[in-house]
Amino acid sequence: MAVWMWLRCVLGPHLQRIHRSPDQSRPDGRSGRRGWNYQPRGLERHTDSILGWASALWSLSYYSSPLLLCYLYRKGFICSSKLVPVSQYVGTVLVCLLGVACLRGWGRFRNTDYVQFITILEETKKNHTPANKKKLRCYDFDFSHWPLDFSWTEVSSPKLSKAGVSLLRPEPRLRGAADSVLHSVRTLPCHIISFVIAHTFGRRMLYPGSVGLLQKAMRPMLQQGQAKLIEEFDGQRNKLVACDGNEIDTMFVDRRRDGGQNGQTLVICCEGNAGFYEVGCMNTPLEGGYSVLGWNHPGFGGSTGVPFPQNEANAMDVVIQFAVHKLGFSLSDIVIYAWSIGGFTASWAVMSYPEIQSLVLDASFDDLLPLALKVMPDSWRPLVQHTVRQYMNLNNAAQVLKYQGPILLIRRTRDEIITTTGPEDIMSNRGNDLLLKLLQFRYPKIMTDEGIRVVRQWLGASSPLEEASVYSGYEVDDDWCVSVLQSYQADRDVSFPWSVGEDMTLEGRRQLALFLARKYMRNFEATHCTPLPAIEFHPPWRL
């Protein structure tokens, strides 16, 4: 029995923190369930440090392997006479590390906190009852060992195909059969290079949060953020399995029991390309009193996989299924809130589940391609276009246009990330293009050339005062605009696009264009990465 327990300690996960049980009151009498960091004893602490350094060196070697292999080849080390002794050295190191792992297991075996934890973990894996899961939630440990809470197989989803959920694909160019074969042969090198770029540095440039070294550097911050969500907000961590087999790390904070109206609404948060739910945009709706469900991109935090568009959409799908079938929210009670690149999964969600209540996009863009072209050399333009469209086609605007519900866009006036020139040029902010495409689709008779012109003038305002000056300069009558739109909706009750404004004067169309622009977009005087205050998080406008 003791040997079996020691073996489980050797193979067991790294324990980081112990949270106070919700049933226990704090000694100081305050609310919350403040826990404490797990304290390994001397032997476990030293051996764990050795294994941690070995893991960091392996990660560094992995990412620098192309340069390292080139150097070794130039120095003549890649040959049979040199590889044999090197393999012996590597074998010796591996044996030593195995011994260190066994010693760490002995240190854990001598620690009553770890033995209690590993016993609860094994019992929960055997018998996944709510009581056991409640005990297990008092521990923060490696998520790869966390028992499964929900799988896409538990519900039937008609949206699934063999490759996963359906995505919008770029329209193929029409060619004859002979031309198509010749074109494929000529573009084969481009396809190969695009594939290599997308699966090496391209994906890591687009989603730096998936890089292991960055996650190691951020680990203390992530652990602190997770402890706050669990101990101060009574958050519940869950593991979901998407249709592609990726495990998705989620955090749910339930406010329905608090009695507030906002708590009955679930806000699902979609993070940015280096964002994690532990320290990301979850805090904004939490401060507003909403129930909140956060999740990490594939390859981020405890989630497995890589964040390509298909994997991202698969993850979003299982998160929504979990919210509906496990947490008990209806789609009409769900708001999707996204920051930056999270706009892709958010727009996919409302496109695929049109019954969702509303969509809020903060500091998001219309299409990835203009932003990718900005950071790459002009001579690479054809290659960048092909790579983005084939492997990283984050065309948010095309997905947003498929949604008929309320939408709010939040534009950062000093955004330095999604501008194509610089933060000082607010007209290069791709959020402007997202707004214009949305208004042109929904209200084509209003957004004629003159309508686009006045909206661009309003978007180009450099301050709230100048913005108000543009609005008042066209003498926009908000009450009249609302009455016109309500009258159109009552007479027809049709889906977008609307033909309102078809028989209207130029002055009336200008007023409606500016009125709609201000209702669909709000400005926030900040840079791209500034957290959005709860006071700036509003439900989208409804007619």
C-alpha cells in the first residue's frame, strides 16, 4: 500500500495552492475563502527546482533547435562518431532526472497535504460525484490531471462535421480544369512555404500566449489571478473536451443566487492573443455583477492544442454547449464579450447560434489580413495573403454580418495594435472598418456615399468634444431617428438588411447614419491593453 502511494506521488501532478473549503469560515471573520500556497518540504522543493530547470532548458532548446542544429552541423557534430557519445551523455542525464523524480515522489509521500490531495484526486477519478468534485476544487494543480467535466459527445450537435464545426471559407476562384491543374503545380511551392510559416513562427506571432516560455514567465501571475477568482468570487474550474479532442480550461462564476438582474445573464468572455481568463477581460463583467464564463484558447494555460481558427471555433462550440446543457443558461440569456482577437470566436458564436442575446466587441477588427500586411515586408504580400486566407482567416466582419441581434463595438482611441499606421491616426483603426461594414450591410439605403462620408467624419474626431461637435453640426434629432426606425420595424418586422431611408431626404439619411454610428460604437479613451472598466461595459443598443 505504501509503495503504491509513493508511486502515485512520483507520477502525480504539481500542487500549487490549497483553497479553503467554501464550508469553512476564515479565522479573521471576513468573507471569502482565502487559501494558502502549498509548501513543499526541503527534499521535494530542491528536486522540483531541478526538474523545473530541466523543463525550462528543454523548452529553450526546442524553440532554438533550428539555429542549434545549423550550428552543430557547421561544426561537424552531426555524424555517427560524435552522436554516439552524445547519446550516452543524454541517457545518463535522463537516468539522473528519473532518480530526481523518484526522490521528489518520496518528498511528496512524506508531506501529509500532498498525500491528502492525491487521495482525493484518485477517488474523484474513480467516482466523479459532486461531493468528491467539491473536495477536489479546493486544490490548484496541473490541469492535465484534472478529471473531465463535460464533453461535446454528451450532446448532439448538428453543426459538427468530420473536421469539426463549420467555418466560413474564402470563395474559390473559378478556373477551368486544365488551368486549375497548372495553377496548382505553379503554386505548390507557395502552399508549402505558407504551411511551414503558419505552423511555425506565424502561429506563435499571432498567438504569443501559446508559447510555453511566456506561460512559464506568467505562471505566478496566472496562479494569483486564478486564486482570486476561486477564493473571492467562488469560481468553479471545469475541463471540457471539444470535438477535436482538445481539452479546454474554463472558469465559471455563478451570480444567479445573488438576486440581481445582471446575475441572470451569462457573459462568455473571449480573450486576446496573449490573454488568459485568469488575468483577462473576465474582471469587467464580474465587477458589473454578471454571471461569467471564461475560457482559455487551445494551447493557453490548461487548454491543450494549438489556436488555429478551426480549433478556436471547436473550443467556442463546446463552451456554449457547456453553458446551455450543464450550467442551465438559455441562449437568449447569454452575452458574448470579446477583446481583440477574441472577436473571431465571438463572431463565430453569434453567427452559429443566432439566438444569443447580444455581442460586445472591444478593441476588435474586421479582418486579420490588413494587420498582417502591416507588419510584414511588402515583397511578401502574395505569400502573406495566401497564408492568412488558407490558415489564419480571421474574417470577423463576414461572421458578424450573419448575426441579426444587438451589437456594441468599443473602439480604443489610442489603440496601437489594430491600427495600420499608428495610434495617432485614429482613422487607420480597423474597428472603423468593422463598423462601416456592419452599417452598410444592415442599412444600405442610409449608408450611401454621403452617409459613409459623415460617419467617417464622426469617426475621425480626435476628442469627445470634436465628436459631439460633428454630431450637433448635422442637427441630429435622436427622437426623430428612433421614431423612423421603430415605424419601419413595426410595419415590416423584417431581418437585416433594411431598406429604411430609401425615400428620404439627404439630410434625413445623414442624421440616421450618425445616430446609428453612435449607437453601435462607443469610444474608450485608452490604449489597446488597458483593462475596460465595468462602467464602460454596457448592453448593446436595442430599438
